[in-house]
Amino acid sequence: MSDVRNQIIESDNLVALAALPDSLARLVYIDPPFNTRKTQKRQRIKATRDKDGDRKGFGGAKYKVEKVASGSYGDTREDFIPWLLARVEASLRCMTDDASLMVHLDYREVHYAKVALDGLLGRECFQNELIWAYDFGGRSKRKWSAKHDSILWYTRDPKRYVFNFDEMDRIPYMAPGLVGKEKAARGKTPTDVWWHTIVPTNGKEKTGYPTQKPMGVLERIIKVHSDPGDVVLDFFAGSGTTGDAAAKHGRRFVLIDENPEAIEVMKRRLDAYL
């Protein structure tokens, strides 16, 4: 699909997928709503320098802080698995024969999704459950605190797919003294458990969009599971991290979301690539 340009599509994803060409994408990554049965919202504030402000900043300067409108959506579906499966099935036509599919979920639905996706794609096409672990936020006093997401990796063909081992970023050894200076300096390749921080609260990466995922996680997926020039498809595109990571590494992107706020965030974020 050498003529495919970068696109952001505002639409119900079932409608948009039906209009896309066959064999469009070599990598599909989706981060659907997690069915948390909560309203997903990230509170945003605006700080204005004011001598009478009640918050101190750098150099002792005072600031007045006010809350500003924040995006949100209701994350509850009784029919979550059939709803998700219908969209994955609609996307299969848009994948190349050697494509990979990454489905990003959390503990609430991932086990149900795994069984359903095995039925749709075939158990032989399941390659990995990747665990993204992070250490941020509150701690429960009633149970073990949930601090990881799961990413299910499937391939269209169990024997033919992209896996660029040499494109993996290296990570530090936990016990560098056991492996010698040369290996310690080079670092090791990741396993199926990825320790990576969430999007930093005050970082340049932050868009303010609820459920935004970090660039580092998407960059690792895109570099290993696609080649430069390939098309990456995300039909739950949210803040556009998939497109940002794809463009940064020489891939093209097709992003779909029906939320007008998501579309505006993506257009601002990805303007240079459109």
C-alpha cells in the first residue's frame, strides 16, 4: 500500500473499517476502553502567575490555580467482548497476510478477550501476552494493588510475521555485576514483562487526554513488529500515541476515533505528519 497517506478519521470504527482498503496495515494496535465501569477523566488545571495566588512555584513566585474543562467518557459495556470482537473481525480484511495484532487491555477483561480472540484467530496465532508494569498512583489497603496492563499479541500467520529482534531497545541488567562490564554496558533485551512509567504528569508528552499511553511502549511495539514504510492501524486511537510513534520511526498511520475531543488532540499533536 505504497500510496497510503497518514490519516485521522473521525467515525464509528465499524463504519470506517468497512471503507478501508484490503491488506492495508502490517501492524494493528488497539487500546479499547477497558470496561472499568467508571467514568474515565483526567483533571486538568491552569496556573496563572498572581501575587495573591495560593500556590508557590519556582523562585518563590505565586500562582493562581483554576480547574479547566477535562475530557471524559463512560467506560461501561455489558456486551464488551462481543462489541470488541466485532471490531477486531472487521479489521482482519485490512491486515496484510503477515500482520500482527496487538490488543491492549487490563485485568478486568483480558482473560475473556483471550478466549474470544483464540476462537476468532486460532490459538496457534497467539504469540505472547505482554505485561506492561508500572509503579505509580494510589495503593489499596484491601487487596494487591493493580499496576499492570496486558497486551495480547496475535499474528495472522503463525509462521510468517515481522519480529525485528535487533530493533529492541536495551534495558539495564538488574544485577550488572553478574554479567561483566561489556554485557552490563550493552544492556539486555526485554522479556514479556515491560517495566515502563506511565505518561509523566509534567512531561512534554502529556496531552491531557484520559487513558493516554506512553510513547516508549508504542515505540517498542512499532519498531519490533513493523518495518519502515509499513502502515500502522489503530481504530481506538485516543490521543494519537500510535501515530506519533509510527511517524517518528518512518511508518505511516491510519487512526480512527469517534470522540471529537480525541480527533482535536490528534490533529494538534500530529499536524506535522498530516
